[in-house]
Amino acid sequence: MAKEGAQRAEETEQMIEKEGSKEAAEGSAAGSLRAGDTKEMRAVVLSAFGGLNKLRVSKKAMPEPQEGELKIRVKACGLNFIDLMVRQGNIDNPPKTPLVPGFECSGIVEALGDSVKGFEIGDRVMAFVNYNAWAEVVCTPVEFVYKIPDDMSYSEAAAFPMNFVTAYMMLFEVANLREGMSVLVHSAGGGVGQAVAQLCSTIPNVTVFGTASSFKHEAIKDSVTHLFDRNADYVQEVKRISADGVDIVLDCLCGENTGKGLSLLKPLGTYILYGSSNMVTGETKSFFSFAKSWWQVEKVNPIKLYEENKVIAGFSLLNLLFKQNRGGLIKGVMDKLLNLYNNKKIKPVVDSLWALEEVKEAMQRIHDRGNIGKLILDVEKAPTPLMANDSTETSEAGEEEEDHEGDNENKERMPFIQ
């Protein structure tokens, strides 16, 4: 008995939370965490909006599922361009920091909240999460969780939801893609771009025009019909091949590309804005880049749209899910996409796997537009020692690191290659 008591005391000692001053202040209303109250997990924490130095892998209290939620032991997490914008605070109404970023993950069901049906402990799943995905454990409502096909890996599952649902919704729900149509997609080598190309291939005689950095062309040339360098005059290139233009333009760039995209639309064509990566030109948020990008956006004249029979639209999957409560609609889309996957019509393209401690380097790869397909945080992957040195926590509280001398110089030199 004495031995068991000593063992329990040791276990309790190991579970003591060492909360930083910020977390203690936030939790003052409910009281600070006590010994044995909760378990810990590793998570990527954004201490404040800004550059890469605001990211740390820290210890966090492990969440438990509330009513209608699933608790998932995470295996892999998806990285998206929106995560860069969140890090910079370059989004509307950003949440308060510190926060755990990330909107999608895959893993194993570890616990069920009350009233949850259709899932069992041990199920392999992928899920949307309203932040908090970049952690060892997440909890999310059951309506945002989907079972993984038997032959789909965890990394593929983490690369699947955001990219393929976004591509499918834009092509088929907003633009009504049909046989014989043509599509222009920017960033054709990225996760959404590759998903768009694959989905277009499921419809007969669809012509896909894509723009991408020239070094990606060899790798993605078979996925699109016509591929152009992102720095080329793609408007003239498209019109040289198709004088009337295209039926659908999918724009994740914004800025001057908005006017170019509208000019390329055929009558009854649809232009869809689903991102604004041109606003991200450095490591931190730039008001000048923001203003310049919006200044270049062509003013939309409703009368001109009416006269030219053109449609302009926007699409935000995260708003659709978490603000506009369309989880049921997305579930129907996921069912169709998983059917296409099971019939080997589509397959996620995974660029590379990164440890949680390598999140800075992974984000830099997206920033530099070096990826072909999706970057994945592999929760069980051991970090490369040289990479992880600056990403691991310096204290269990995960306190914010002060800017190092010379950071500003690095930000000025940092390129942003599309």
C-alpha cells in the first residue's frame, strides 16, 4: 500500500500545471489549475500576432469533450495559407492571443461527449476545428467530423477537408461547372489548386488554365491543360488560346488580379474570390501591402456586370462552417468527395511532413510558395534537431519571446514568391 501511495503521489506531482502569468490571469475567474485537475499536451501556441518568433510549442491543458463533441488524439494537422494570415492578425475580427492555430486535423477518437452518435472510440477520423487544431488532442462538434477511408493515411486525411471542400464548393455549388467549360485557377501548384485540377478532371472536356511559379511547372504540368508562369501576362496567354476567355476564374490572390479575372470572363461566366494572398508580402502584417492590394482592386460596377452578363462571388469555407452554420451542407459535400476518393478519382497531394517543433520552417515554405500540394504537421514526427532549436518552448508557460536584434532586417530581406 505504501508503494502504491508513493506511486500515486509521484503521478500527481508530474501533473502539476505550471501556468504562465498570462494564462493565470485568464483563468482567474475559474481559479488556477490545481495538481491533478487535468492532463497536459503539446500544442503550437501563437503568443501574439506577428512574425514567426511568436510561435512556440508549449504545454497546454488537455481539453475534454463537451456535449455533442468528440475528443480526438491528433495524428496530423493541415497547414493553409489562412494560417499565415491568422499569425499576422491579417484577418477580420481575429481572436485574442495566446491561441492555438489550425483548422483541420486527423486522428483517432479518444472520447465521446454526451449525445454523440455515429462514432465509437478508436474510429479513424478527420475534422474541421475552429482553431486549436495544432495540438496533440482536440475537441470539436460531431458535425465537423468525418470517418477516414481504410486506405487513406492520416497525412492524406489532414490534407483533405479544407482543400477539397473549398474546391468542390466553388466549382459545383457556386460556379456550376459542367461539361465543356473552362477554368482559370491561380496558385495551381498549391493544395486548393491541385484539388481544383483533380475535380475538373472528373467532368468531361473541361479546360484548366493555371498559373504557378516556373519551378513547379515540371511537377504539375500534367494536372492542368495550359500552365503559365505567374509573372507572365496570363491574360494575353489565355486569350491567345481562347479568345472569348474562360467560364470560371478562381482567385486566391486579389489585388490587380481581380480586374484581370473579370476581364477574362465569358458571358455568364463566374469570378470567385476565395483568398487575398497578395496582401501578405512579408513576415508581419503590412498596412502598405494591405492598402496597395485593395487600391488595385477594380471597382465593381453593377451596371457593367448586368450589361456583360458576368457573375462575381466570394467564398469562405471557415465562415460557412463556423459563422453561418452550414455544417450539414458541408457533410453532404464530404460524402460526395469521399465517394470520389474511394473510386480513385481524387487523391490529396502531400508536399511534406513536419514536426510540431518545425512549424516555423513549414510556415516559411508556404510563405515562399515552395510547396506543391499540402504541408502537414505530423504530431508523432521527431523534429530535425537544427530546425527545432528555435521552435521549442523556453518555459512551460510558453511565454512570448522578445524580438531578437536583426529580426527587422530579416523581415525586409524575406522574399514572397508566388
